[in-house]
Amino acid sequence: MSETFCDPYGPCTDLDGRLIIDRTMQGPALALEEGELPFGSLTMQGASIRPYFHVFFNQQWIPKEACSAPVRSVMGLAPGETVTIDVRQREQVDYVRLVQTAMESSEVRTNTRRHGRELIDTDYDGNSVEMSPMSVLFGGSFFEDAWDFVTAPVRGPVDAVNSLVDTAQNGIDALFGDGGGGGGAGQPQPAATKTLDEIDETLESVQRTESQQSRTETTTSRTVAVERSMSRTFSNPYRDRSLELRFIPVFRHFEVVTTLFRVDLGVLLHAGPLKFPGRGVGAAFGDFLQRRVVDPRIVSVANAELGLEDELRSDVRASAVSEHLNANAGFYTKRFLQHLQDHRETTLLARPILGLLGSGTQTRDTAGRSRARLAKALEWSRLQVRDNTVYVPLTDEGNLVSALGERRPVLDLADKVHDTIRNPIWLGQFFRRRDVHLFMGTHIEAVAGTCVLADLPELPTS
């Protein structure tokens, strides 16, 4: 601010808007179970384990100058005429809502969600837009061979080294290519580059929507605080000519820079529907029923099950609760997994993951050692549940070597990860820069008509 009240305001700095755009890229199944799996006192009807990359893009909206578009419309006022019109003006911009709305209206992307820092695990305290997941064929999968090397009996040292190094290169190159560029001639486009293209298309959609909707004086934002309406009255002071009102849309120019800044890799569990037991549901899952069941009648029935009623009525009540949960298994599976995460029941969530990953071992002792190594290689403190999927990222490079052993293939894997997806300079190669213009409001310009009326009668004198 200026030193004296009468001086002009000084220019502001560091007014960039920022949001995070994230996407999960998942590979082919490493392990698949179509039958029943034990899950505590429940059973899970099928499950699969897949590798995943979770990519995070930082998007900066840097405000630049304001600019005016061509005249949108003209209104003429006759001599002495007065008119009152309503004008809407944008006061602020909700970047998250603009981007999310554009993604949801796209033909190729659906199911976006808005969330805060709890799913980002950084010091960022703003908001994030999650794009729909992408399935990627890693081709000679880095994860498939890597996990097979960890969990299966030891193979020849030369084969293990070559397989692990080659598949690590194939996996990362398939997802990220050579650093921001598209695939070569005849090569598929890297998944990270494709995601940048889709984000770029979203910004194009934002600008197109803004320019079209400015014609009707509306905005794309749904937030109440971003818009105000004013009534303005105009009178033609001329007696011998018209007054022309020109309506000129005004836009704020933004430089939008989207940069890949973080990549997590790990394994995910796609959980099948859970099957709840026929009896004792109220006693065993009372807290879950109170917090997560949406039908209050089912909650009241579960509460009554705990009362001192006769055995027959108790069985009927228990059956009603169990039937409701199992009839809506897809819905309540998501809620039960989220309930377990909220209560930090990591051990229970880990059982099907470690069980399926270690299922390829030949003996019980080998399976036990494999699961122990896998448990140390995964960072369980950062486990996340979204819908019916459990995500567990791989630990950092140092702990990875400690968990899996200081062997040549493991060291090569750690070096590969360190030099690419954990390297900020390497990640910085994936970026896009684009100019976007957002509607600010309407400038009304009054211009005297050029046609002057002649031989006007004299005004009456009082």
C-alpha cells in the first residue's frame, strides 16, 4: 500500500491462483481372485491387485492485464429517453469449479471430484481436482516382473537383473516417455503427455464457455460470492440526436502453467462386494451401522437386536439387517472400507493385499517371507481408500533397498526411481503453458449519435 492515503495503490505481487490436478494410472492385474476371500469376520467376493502410478500436476493461474473484446451489442436512446438495465460483474474466480465443470462436461473425462489436502499429502492447503482413472498397458510390465522377482523363488542372478532393469525402463517409459514429448513415429503417446493434452483441452473448454456465456452476462461459476448484479440508469441528454450505448465484454488474461510435480507408485486393491454374516451384525458392527447406514429403520432394527428380546424375534431382526447390507453390497463395501481407514484398521486392510501378492509362492515358509518383505516395502501409513479401492504406495528408495535386500536388481530399481519419477528436474519436463481469458464484466460506453436533427421546435418557456 502507498505511504500516504492520497497516493495511488502500489501493484500487488504473488497473486497466483493454484490448484492440484491428480490422476491414477493403473496397470494390468498382478493377482486376481474370483472366489471368496476372508476379510476379518466378513468375506470378500473376489479381488484384484494392480500396480498404479498416481500423478499430481500443479496448475498456476497467473493474472495478467485486462482486455476488451469487440462490441457485443448496441442500444440506442432517443432524445430525452431514459432506460434502466441490469449489469452483472464478476468479482473473483473459482479456478477449481471452472476446471472441474469443464472436465465433467467433456466427452472423454467423467467422475471428477474435488477434495482437499487429505489426499495430496503435501503442505498445500487449497483444493484439488481428481480426474477419472486411466488404465495403461505397461508392456513387459515393470511391476509384474518386479513383484514376481520379490515374491517368487529366487531365479538366476543374470535373468533377474536383466528382467528388473528392462521392465523398469519399459514401465516408466510407457507412462512418461522421454520427458514431456509425445511418442515417436508409430509409438503410443505416453500417458502423462496424454493427461497434459486433456488438461489443455479442459482449459480450451473453459475459455470457449467463458466467451460464449459473456454474451448473456452470465458466468460459469456456481459460487454465490463471485458475482454481483447492479441496476444502472442511462438518460439521453441530447435533444437533437440519439445516444448510443455500446456493450463491450472485458476479460482478464491469465497465463496458466501446468507442471507435473509428483508421482507416487504402488499397488492397489480392487475389492469385490463384501458379504456380511447372517447373525450378530448389530453386535459386531454397531459403530459402522450407526455412522454409515443411511436407512434409519435398519439402524433401529440393529439396535433392537441388542435388546433382551426372545430368540425368534432377534433372529428376524438380525436377518433384516444382514439382508439390507448384502442387498446393497456395492454401496456398503465402499462405506465399510472408508470406515476402516477412518479408524486406522490398517492390519485388516492389508491382509487381502499381502495375501494375493504372496499367493504365487510355492511353500508356506516362502509365502511368509515374501509377505514380510512386501509389508516392509509398502508405506502403510499413507494408505488411502477411495470408493472400493485401497491404494498403498511403495516406500522411498532407501527403505525399499532395506526391505527387499541390497541386491543388484533392487539397487537398479531404486536408482531408476530416484533418477526419474522422484527427480524434480526430470518431472519438470512435463509442463504446458496456455493463455486463458475469463470474463470479468461489461464496459458500457456512451457515444453521441452522428445524425443531428434539424428544424427542431423551440422548447416551451415557463
